[in-house]
Amino acid sequence: MKKIAIRYGVVDRPGARKIHSLPVPLLGGTAIYVGTIVSLWLFTGVHDLTEAIAIGGLLIVAIGLLDDITKSRGIDFPVWPRIIVYTTAAIVPVVLDIRVLGLTNPGPGGMFIFPYWLSGVATVLWIFAMINMVNFIDGVDGLAAGVCMISSLTLFVAAFVKGNMDTAVLALIVFGACAAFLTYNFYPARIFMGDAGAAFLGYTLAVIAVQGTFKGTTFITTFIPFLALGVPIMDTLVVMMRRAMEGRELHKADKLHTHHVLMRWGLTQIQTVSFMYLLAIVFSLLSIVLLLAAG
């Protein structure tokens, strides 16, 4: 993918918001998608979860590649096509009955089933949000891949404990894809995942959380996926609050993200990424403790 990106000029060029000083190939997300889908088919076969990741992921990677190619030509890609495609992709798991069903009451009363429309809306909003949140943290070499690697391992533990084996396998596959990509993406990065890769990872982790944890969860365990994906969620909330307070447009890119702030404080890229990894590990450990405490 690196050779293809260089040949056709699909590279991330240096700019005001960029940390790198030389053009870097942008097609790493395609490799992550292909590796994930092929591995998923080989290890679990064709079923609803495979179809959701393949179809929804293809939509996201396609619009992400279009965005990456457009940006490599120095042209800003409009936000509305991405919103439409991200929403459509988020609907795919709902159609395949991968959705938040309700809350399980450990005492009398059994399970409280959400109304069908609420179940669908909640699932779509969660997936749409995670697509963007993971994309937001992809601003330093190795950050998004490493954080997603930690999150996927945490979601594997949650799915395994709950007996969702296909979801657990998918989480391990994502872990492997991120670990493999990280060998090319850690500082100094030789290739970027681009919007295609970051959005795909956000989508896949969101679906894993729904199928492996949110589906029929108890009130306490609803916090597990929020903690497992705590770094992108925390970063997005902080940035949105700062943009609102400063009167900025919420969707406009800037340098208010946590990794930008840490580097302004004097941390190097490696130090910044290491700090974010440690934060992700803390969130993950908290989620596992909560999982075990919930029984």
C-alpha cells in the first residue's frame, strides 16, 4: 500500500496542523481493512457480524479513501458526504440485528427491552460517535493504532467473559491488525492509516462493543465499553467543550486535542504517545475490574 500511495501521490503533505515535515503515504487503512476482513472470514466464516464489518467497513473505507485522496491533492473534502456515509454504515449492524437490546436486571423482573426504535437510534448514535472519536485522535505517529490495540484487547476480555466467541475473535483480529500496522506507523511513521483506517477502526470497535458488551448488558456493565474506549471519548468531550467555549465550529479541525496540548507542553511524539497509551491502559484496567466485579 505504501508503494501504491507513493506511485499515485496519495500522501499526507506537511502543513500548519501537521507534525511531520515530509510527505507520508496515506493508504494504511486499506491494509487494515483487508487484513481484518480476510482474517474474520478465515476464522469465523460468514455470519451477521462478518457481514456488518465487511459491508459497513467498506462504505467507511471508500469514503475515507476519497477524503484522503482529495486532501492529498490539497482540496478540503466536504463534511456532509462523510456524515451521510457514516450514518448509513452505522445502520448496517442494526439491520443485521446487532443492536443494544436493553438492560438486564440481576434481581426480579428479568430484562428490560428497549423499544425497537430506541434500540436502533441508540446503536446508530454510538457507532457514529465512535467512528468520529477514533478519527479525532489520529494526529500523532502510532497514537490511534496503539490506543485501538489496547481497546480491542480489553473488548476481547469482555466478550470472552460473556461467552461471545465470534466477537472475541473479531476483537483479537483487530488487535493483531493494529499491532502489525503499528510496526510501520510508530514514530517515525512510514505510512499513515488516514481517515479510512481511523474511521474503520472506530466503526469496528463500536460494533464489537455493541455485540460483545452492550447487547443485553446490566446497568453496571454499560460503563465497560465507555472505559475501554475511554481515551477517544475523553479527548472528544474535552475538545468539543473547548471549541464551544471559544466559539469555534465544532466540526472544524484544530490543535486543541490532548496530544497537541501535550506536545505544546514540551513532550516529544514518543513521550506523548506513551502517556496516551498509559492512560488507555488505566481505562482498560478499570473496565476489566468493573467487569469482574459485576460477575
